[in-house]
Amino acid sequence: MKKRIILGVDTGSDDAVALMYACMSQEFEVLGVMVSYGNQPLAYTLKNTLKIRELIGGSFKVYKGSAGPLVADLLPGSRLNTDIQSFEGIIDGKAVAVHQKEFDLPEPEGREERTPAVIWLIDTLVNSREPVTLVPVGPLTDIALALKIEPGICNQIQEIVCMGGGVHVANMTPCAEINFYNDPEAAKIVLESGIKTTLITLDATHSSWFGYEEAGRIRKTGSLAGAFAADLLINRIDAANRLGARAVKKSALHDVLAVMYVSHPEVVTEVVRQKCDVDVGHGYARGGLFTDDRASASAENPVYIAYRADKDRMCSLLEQALVRA
């Protein structure tokens, strides 16, 4: 039986590959895709999502989500107290970005739905006869809003598999992963909701690097989607190195791992239930995910943290899906 999922994306290079996998693996019933700000402003992430849908001939509906975080933009100085990593810049007069603003694909003919993502999410869950798995791979703003508006939807969510956070690894700041940093308050709401939540952290995604060899394997699938996915991965590797954000000629396809885990949990080789919290202060650690490893710590909430993943299994699953294109 196919897994019934709702995706939350901020497309984004790795989001694009995650979308391709979700639709081409034939393992999911994608009820809809919510698009928010994140890797780029909402206008770009929304158009990129529509472009990917047309590239793969997808039939999923796209819903426009939040254009910004719950409260971070209302708190002057909350983002000024730490060292923020840039994922785009100008080098030798040319724009370099890990996540391109606009994908080099034809303009989409289809449009997003008129219903806002949060309203659609609540309505879909309230009227669902079976539990649904949420797979947010961007900021958690829309899910947090939905939980505040209609807490009863918790009963219809089987699990939240979220790409977010990092225990021993960070990227946006010395303490925080970008999705949690973009809306720490939303992340805290989700982790304290009582819903079973699995965090596919940077620890797990950085344990399963993809390099030029894996990009070559993806390209050899022979599909247009495979070629585009390979191009995205190569750009991620090259841009991160040129911007000084990466010391090795490899990159992580973070969001793909979250989607794969839903149908193939064995792709994550180490996952632990732990007591944890997200820093929502205005200091150096804002957006950081912190675990309590003391012997006395008790994990009140059902939050599971992924630490390691199987890169070879990931690549094989991705190849199998892209061949079908």
C-alpha cells in the first residue's frame, strides 16, 4: 500500500530532487505539496516547484504557504547575534548559489491552487479517513500555524518526518541548521506537539555525502529528470566549495533522505528517541537543536533523531526512481 504523504518544500535544489523521488518512486500517494519561503523567497520557491512538476509530468497539486516566519521578523536583533553562513554570492562577477533563484527550465503552464496551504492542510487532515504522514523539508511555519489553529489535526497525523536540525553539525550558523534557524518558534511548536516526529538531521545527511561519482550514476539513468538532478547536485558541490561553505568536493541531498525514510526506514542506520529542544532566544544559539544526554533525562515527547544514513542505499533508491522517468 502506498504511503499517504503531504510534502512541505522550499524548492531549492535538494527539494527538487526530493519531489522527483516522491513522485517517481511509485511508493507514495502525494496528497499535495505546500510551498513556503526558505532557500529562496516564496516567489522563487513556488515557481521552481511548478517547474519541477511539469518536468516530471506530475499530477500533484501545489499550495502556496507562508512567505515568512511566525515571529522572527517582528523581533529586532534576533538574527544579528551570530555568524550567518551565506549560500550565495558574486564571484568573478557572476552569481554563485547553492540554491538557484530560478531553475533553468521552461516557464510552467500550470498554477498553484487558490486555497492557501494552511487552510488546505487543516481541511485535508480533518476530513481524512486515514492518518497522513507529513514530510516537511523546509521551515515548519505552515505546520505550526495549522496546529495552533486546529490542534485536533494531531489525531490524523501518523508521523512528521522532518528534514531539520543538527546535533553535532550545523550550517546556517555555528549552532543551527537552516530550516530550524528560519523559524525556531515553529520548530519548537512541532516538537512539543506530542506527534511522533523524526528529525532527519544534518548529522544523518552529512554522513551520506554525494559526490561527482554519484552525480554520474544519476545522469546515467538516461531521463531528463535524472540529467537535471545530476546538474543540481554538481552545482551544489561546486557552489558550496566556491563560497567556502564546504571543504570537500561533495554535498548532501538532505531532503531526499527524509522522503526515503518514510517508505524505506532502513536507509537511516541510527535513530534515537531523545529529549531535545530548540533555542528560540536572541543569542548565538538561536535555532539550534539541543539534546539532553544526561542519565536523568526523560524524553517526554515522541521525538526521534536520525544520526547516520546509508549513502549507497540512498543512491540506489534514487536511481531506481529516476530510471522510471
